[in-house]
Amino acid sequence: MSQENARDEYTRMVELVRHYVTLQFAELSVFIAIMSAAVAFLFGPNAPKEPMLSVIKAGVALIALCLWIVQESNSYQMSRFLRRAVELEAVLGYKGFSTFPGMPEYRLAPGKWAFRALYFFMFCFWVAATLATVVPFRFR
């Protein structure tokens, strides 16, 4: 691969990483907006009655799961682009992404684990909220 081709590909990888980082935060904004609206609507004074309440809570759990899957897919794509950018840096003699902690394997990613924890918690919250509505638990 020529230096010019490697430089062009590296530029494209940097653009793709930037795109996926921006997309990640846009998805997070949509996720927080949906979850906040659902909490305000379903636990507010004008909350719907059963059985609609359970159906909506299950729907919100499904939305949380779907957004989590989209997040994981985009995170995987971004890590692929990062690995390729690191390979190109070795060819070009650059030191950008290759200086990140955990590169080139990209194992150390606290942000990725924070997103996973958030999506996991919200999914579990909505599943528990749905089950609590469907199967009431009584203390004796």
C-alpha cells in the first residue's frame, strides 16, 4: 500500500470514528429522552390503568433492549475502525489512536462499560417494573 493510499484510508478511519462517537452520544440522548418520558408518564398522576400499564412497561423494556443492541453494534463497528486506524498509524509513523490505553486490542474501554451498565440497568428496571405490575408481590 502506498503512503498516499494509507494516508487517505487513515483520514477515512478518523472520520468514521468521529461519526460513531457522535452517533453514540446521539443514541444516548434519544435513550435518556425515551426513558425519562416513560418514567414521567407511567409513574405520574395520570398513569394508565391495567392492563395497558403492563403492556406499555413491557414495550419500554423492549425499546431499551433494542437501543442497547444498536449501541453494542455501533460500538463494535467503532472498535473495528479504531483497530484499522492503529494499523495504519504503524505504516504512516503516526501516534494518535495507538497511544490510547488498551490499544490496539481496545480492551480497556471504561466508557463502553459505562454505557453497557446503563443499558443493562434500564432494561432490568423495566422488566422488574413490568413483572411487579403483572405479578404483585405482597409482604406478610
